[in-house]
Amino acid sequence: MIAKKSPLLIFGQIINSLFGYIGLFFIIRFVGLEAWGFLSFSLAFIGVLSIVGDLGYGTAHLRFLSSGEYEEGQCNGTFLTVRAVQTFITVSIVLLSLFVWLDVLHRGFQSNVEIYTIILLLPYFFFNRLKDVPNIYFNSKMKSARMSIPQITEAIVRNSLFIILGAVYFLKIPGYNTVSAAVIMAIIYSFSYFLYFIISFMFGRPWKFSRPSMKLFRAYTKIAYPLALASIIGSVSGNIDKVLIEFYWHAVATGAFASLQKITGPITTFAGTISVFFIPLLMRSSDHEKFKGDVSSFERIISLFILPAVIIFIELRVYVANLWSASLIPYSDILIFLSISAYLVAINAAYSSSLVARGLTRRIGEITVIALIINIIFDLLLIPPSVFGITFLSLGVLGGAVSTFLAMLFETVAYRLIVMRAESMKPNITIFYQLLPASAQFIFLYGVTYYIPVYRIILFLPVAAASIVIFLAFAILIRQITLRQVIEFIKALNPFSFKKTFRNE
């Protein structure tokens, strides 16, 4: 089932990432890191305050829709009500925080632009949370085309507008700098996510919505409450790095860090796309031995897909940064830790999915809370120039990436120990066999770049593509994957299959 469904989602993510990279290029190269930093800080500011944005109810909704324990309309109606209330509370918290910070405490930001940007991003947050209603429904029903098309449309619209904005700045069309680019980008974000929500909602018709059920709400809460603390701390942890970088190192550094996060983002996104149907499939697995085999198989599949990209980002980090802007090169070492962190997040998806399928969300909550606290503590220690006068701990902007890596390393160990204990599994070391193709790819890239700097994209792309071929060739040799599977996967990425799949769904 995954083999049939995931390629459609992966193709969608390829399109999203491609347009995202192009849009980011036009913004960084022609508009500048400062404007991107203002926007990134504003997104992070809202993120830190969105402590009630999920609280684990999204996971609970997915589990109950997948299991069929309750009537579909009741599930949809209850979750829509919960999500709407959470969203309105978050918007109120953000506005109240701005009022207190500006009018009560009489404090400010690096620029007034950030105030306007935060306010203009509130519709983005509103629709970004509400789109969970159709998305989780499509996930539970494994409707890959209906999940992909709204995402692709949003990415194309948003990044096309970013490209136009970058072109306006590049051509210096009269009036191009009358309004801050960060303000315009905030409006673009809000519009594109409104479009995302509308298209997703249209694709789900005819919807089944019933009156919210208090009984079902309590059942949701029972699943969600172990994840609630993790959700709250996660909102802070996932955004505090950019808030701290803005406070201590200002907008350009924030823009650079956010850019490199965005560059490595597709690693996690691709993994999430591949694993999106793990929970529904594991929920349907009744054989214990098959369940254990599926978990290990899922981990291996995710790793095979994303490890070549991780090696490229690490070994070619200077050249990767230069593809967007030479101004990112001083920050390129951040890619090492962000790439490894993204890889660890990706392969952990198989284990977290198995815990959700078994109803052990409390364990996920415990692991996540500890990992997020680790991340926040190290952010507070490593990002500032000094802590209580102590300066040797400071890594500056790099500290944000190192903190993320340490937190994800803890998660990786903890997930495996808990799942192995819960399922009476023995350690599966087959994933380490992938170190052989990874090493071959790394040696190839090191050898080529030792003699040929690949700053130009016309050199970078063929070298990167050749390294992926080398990785796959070695993976086939050690039987981690077969040539037939590679060919079938490439065929499944045919965009013309979207129409047929959508019609079948």
C-alpha cells in the first residue's frame, strides 16, 4: 500500500521543495536576509505563543478515524470544534502579548516592521491550523492525491509570488521598497494558506459533520493529554532558537539560520510523506511478528530515501549555501547539524508511529518533553554571547543547530529502547549496512570537490546526481534495495498518474 500511495506524495513534495528553493533563492538573493529574518522572527514569535495550537488532539483524531471506533461525522465535528477553539485562543494570546509588550511594558522589537508582520501572519496561522481537519481525514483514509494537490497548489502560489517579489526588487521597479518586503511576504503567506484550506475543504466534499460529542471529546483527551505537554513545549522549542538569535544576533543572522532550516526542511518533509500512512497501516496489523517487521522495514525505507541528501548537504555544505547566496557561506556549518537532526527525526517516525498504533502516546509525550527541554536548555546556553558572564559556551547562531542535534540524538536512543521493550524486539542493525553506500558517496564527493569546486549549479547538479547513483548502486549490491524497486518507484512518480489516482479515491 505504501509503495502505491507514497510516490504520489513524494512527487508532490519534490514540486513543493523545488518551488520552495526557487522562491527562497529570489528572496535571499534579491530582497535580502534582513527582510527574510524579520518574517522568520515573526513566524517564530507566533509559534512560541501557539502553546494550545494542537495539544495532541491531531494525533488522537487520526487514531480514531483510522480505527473506525466512532462514527466519522462525530469525529469530524468534535475535532473541528476543538481545533477552532484552540486557534481562536492562540490568536487572542498573540494579540494580548503584543499589547502587554508594547503598551504595558513599553518595550519594542528590532524594527516596527516585525509588529505589522506578526499581525498580518495571524490569518496564516488561523488557516494553517484549520487545514488539519481535511488533512488528517485524508491521511486516515490514505487519500494521497487529495493530500498532495492542495499542498502543491499552495507551494506554487506562495513561491511564485515570492519570485515576483524578488524580480521586482532585482529590477528596482519604482515603488519596490515603499512597503517592507517582510510585510508583503506575510500577506502572501496568509493568502496562500487560505487557498490551501479552501482547496482541501473542497476536495473532502461531501463532508460528514455531526454535533460535537462530549463522550468523544473525553476519548480524544485521554489519547491527547500525554502529548499535551510535549505539544506546548514543542511550540516553544521549535521557535525559540530564532527568537533568541533575533534578540542577540539580529535579523540577518535570523534570516540565515531560518534559510538553512528551510533548505534542510525537505529531508524531514520527505520522511513524513513516506511515513504518513504508517499509523493507519500499523493499526490494521494484527500479527505481532509482522508488526515488528514493519517497524524495522519502515525505518530502513525512510533512511534509504533521505540519506543521500543528508550526505550531500554535509559534504557540499559550502556549495549548497552558495547556491542561494554567498552571504550564507559563513553560516554553512549549521547544515551539518541540521541535516543530521533532520535524518534522526525522519528515521524516528517508524518508532513513534508504532507507539501511536499501540495507544502508547504517553511514552511519546515523555520522550518528546525531555527532548524539547534539552533543546530549550541548550538554546539558552549556546546561542547567547554569554550566560552569567560565561562566554566559552557560546556558539552563536551555530548553537541553535547543535541544540537541535542533541535533542534529536536523545529521542533516537529513547524511542528505540522503549519500542524494543514494548514489542520484545531485538536491536535491528540492518540500517547500519547503509553506512557502506553512504561512505562511498561521501568519498566520491570529497574526491571530486578536492579538485573541482562546484560553486556553479551547472557543476553542482551533475556531481550531486552522480553521488546519488553511486549510493543506490552500492545499496543494490548489499541488497538494501533492488534495481526493480528503484525503477518501479521512479515510474510511480509519473505526474500523469495523479488524475487516475484522484478519480479512484
